[in-house]
Amino acid sequence: MKAWRVHEYGDYHAVMRLEDGIEARPPAGAETRLRVLAAGVNFADSLSIAGKYQVKQPLPFTPGGEVMGEVVEVGSESRFRRGDRIVAFGTGAFAEECTVPDARAFAVPAAIPPRHAAALLSTYQTSHLALVRRARLASGETLLVHSGAGGVGTAAVQIGRRCGATVIATAGSDDKLAVCRDAGADHVINYRRQDFVAEVKRLTGDRGADVIYDPVGGDVFDQSTRCIAWEGRLLVVGFTSGRIPSIAANRILLKNIAVVGLNWPDYATRERSVLDDAHADILRWYGEGAIAPVIYAAVPLPEVPRALDLVLARDSYGKVVVTVER
């Protein structure tokens, strides 16, 4: 089979090669081998290739942390069967075949197109767990979503609307503001031209946002503490700004706010049922038409470096996916 391989850490243009004749590892125990149909592309993929991700992959490896495919072989303890369609997270997605652990895999209906199925995993489970489980977002509350045109951002906007919240989304261009509106945002703020703190206060009658969804960190996190409501919840989802922020405890005390973190993958080993419940909601909401992945581009397997370029250039919105055609 063909697979992108990394034999040394570094820039993906320099160290990643598309190789032929690679053998997929046979599944053992509670594992399955997939015929890959599509893969989600994430910023974390570039970090893994560079050897800078939280968990360093042993060399050599096939990158790609989000896969959708059809089961072609099962391990002796797998709960799946040949022909099942599943999505999974881990590594090895940028290939024609991939072996994944059942603990990180979820069944998807055959009616969902592969590119949509591949985009319904990390971004939607992250946003679901952050908003529904960690923040307990309630109908009638106000949700502020930073970087609302991104993958997790569009998912958060859609799920926020599904939960009955009024959604305010920030983005850095008119085109991306339009993406936020199309995803369901009630109000949009161009953070390059407007002071989002002042705008959130204006839109909420100076009350502030009940829940703030922050995948950015850095200055955005710092400023968010100035426009959060009494008893608000500030969700720490990521640090795409590159700076991990800190907060003075008196700010937490004075407004009775909660700063809430989310480490989504850990639920796979600590409390798998939480992910199963979230996945069931996501599939149901997709079937209802309440959510739908925003796909910026679908790129064929030989063009994985271009797919990573699209994600890292930050001009893209929603999700970039890789498709595998034979």
C-alpha cells in the first residue's frame, strides 16, 4: 500500500515521503485494520511530524491523527466486523490502510459521506464535551466562540445553537465572519477591526458571555476574562496563538467564574462511555440537520503536504480533509 512516512523529525516538506509497498500492521486483540476512505487534517499533525507534539511518535511512523474507513480485518477481541465503517483517532491516517485500536474507534452509518464522517470526530467531540459536559451550556445563555470559522469553532457554533444558546463568534476577515454566520452564529465580531471585549459587553447589555470557548489562548484568553459574565465558564480548549496564558486567582474569585479545561483524548482510556454518549448525540444531530461539517477542501492522498499548508496558512476555514481514491 501507499503511505506517507516520517523517518526523522522536522518540517513536513523536508522529512515526509509518500512510499509504496508499505505493509499495514495486522490487527491484534481489540484492533481493526481499515481501508482508509478519508482523513481529517489537523494542526497537531504538523507538530507530530516535527517531534513537538505532547506525545512523540516513535520513528518511523505514518502521520495523520484522524481517520475514516471500512474495516477489512479484525483482531480476535475487536467489537467490529468486516465491512463496518468507523472513524478513529490516533496516528497512521495518511495512508491507504491503517490499523486502529477499538478504544479510539466509533461506528458511523454508511449513509454519511466519508469526508463528512472524517470531519465529525475530533472537532465535534471536542466541542460537544467542552460545551455540554464541561461547561453545562444551557438554553438561553450566551456563548462566545473564539476563532469561530475554524474546525472546532464552526462545530462549537453549531452545537451552541443546538443547545439553545445565543452565539457570538469572532473571526479575522469578512469571509470568515460569513462562515460563522452560515454555521449559525447570531452575532459576529471582526477581532482585527473591533474590540471584542467592548462588543460582547454591548451585545449582552454589559453582562458578558456565560460561556467562552477559547481554542486560542494567549492575549485572547487574557481579554476574555474582561467580558465573562458572573458565574461564567471560560473553556480552555487549546493554544493556537502559541502562548499558554495564566490567570490571577482574584479574577476567578471576584466574578465567581470557573476556568475549565478539556483534554478530549484522555476520555478514551479514563471514561470511554462519555465519548460514546457524545458520538451518539453528534450522529443524531447530524441526522436532524442541526450540525454539518464545514469542509474547506478535500485533497487527494498524494497531496497531503498541500493539505497541511492549507491548515497552517490559516486562510482556510472549517475542516481540511484528505480523500483516498483507488
